[in-house]
Amino acid sequence: MNEKKEGEYPTDDRRIVSLFFSRDEQAILACQHKYGAYVHSVLYSILRNHEDAEECVNDVWMAAWNSIPPARPLSLKNFIAGIARNKGFNRYHHGKAQKRNGHTEELLEEIGFFTPENDPTRELETKELLKEINAFLGTLDETTRVCFVLRYYYAQSNEEIGKKMGKSAHAVSALLSRTRERLKYHLAQKNL
């Protein structure tokens, strides 16, 4: 394989996905070039350990290689982020991380009631749950929605969110607590 110089990798997501479909290894190199730092930050936000996050990065690229095809993601960044989140939480759950951290324990406790189980027999239920969570997010004001997504999709701490949103960590925590209660009620109304 010819080594490419900096800037020679395709940056268009559709082009990168087409490289995956043609089973061209340049697809992984292009992903590493474009999304490497982003993937590491997603993993670090879950594992809170740079070495553990770095060890998971290659698992993310391998999972992308094995998933595309057949998957044809509309947003490669979100697709890769989803894989990174799953790999990070799997590593955390299986005790492979050298130290469990309070941040991830707290996050997992908070999201337990609305996290779909990874069970193929419950695929329809999972799709319905995700549909309802998305519908609920659409009812939130922008600040609440951004805080919710930063916390539960990007696994950021209340302190990190507070800095980004110009709020105290306590205010973010209270906002998210109220939002979780509203989501629980919304899902209960839908029998989920």
C-alpha cells in the first residue's frame, strides 16, 4: 500500500464510504485522518483514561470496516461515534479498563432506564424506544436538548457541559435530572 502524504486522504464522507464498499484500505486511513482525534475524545469521555481510549481506537476502525458494507451511513461521523460509544461502554462493562471511574458509573446509572438492550429479539422494541426518545428530544428547548445530548450521547461530565453552556455543574445536573424525569414520564405514556 502506498503511503499518502498529509492532506491526500479523501475528506468527503461519501467518497470514504465508497472506499469501504470497494474494500479499499484507504477508507480506514481516511477515517483515521479525518476522525481520529474525535474518536479518541469520544472514547476518553467514557473511559477517562487516555491509554484505554487509545487501545479502543483500533477496535473502532475494525468495527467500521466490518460494518460498511452492508451499512451505508448517512452521516459517517455519527456512525463512527456510535461505534466508538459502543466500544467504550463495552470495554468499561467487561472490566477491561484498569480502573472504573465514578463518572462512567454515574452516567450508566442515569441512562439505565432509557438505554436499549443489545438483544436481537427485541429489535422492534429498541427501534420504538429510540423513535420515542428522538420524539421527546424534539420537544425540548435547544439548551436542554444540547445538554442532554452532550451528557448521554457524548458522555461529557456536568462540569464539561457547564463550561460549554455557561452554567454551573449543579445547574446542569438539576436540568438533566428534571429532563430524565420528563423522559421517564413520556416513555411510560407510550408503555415503554
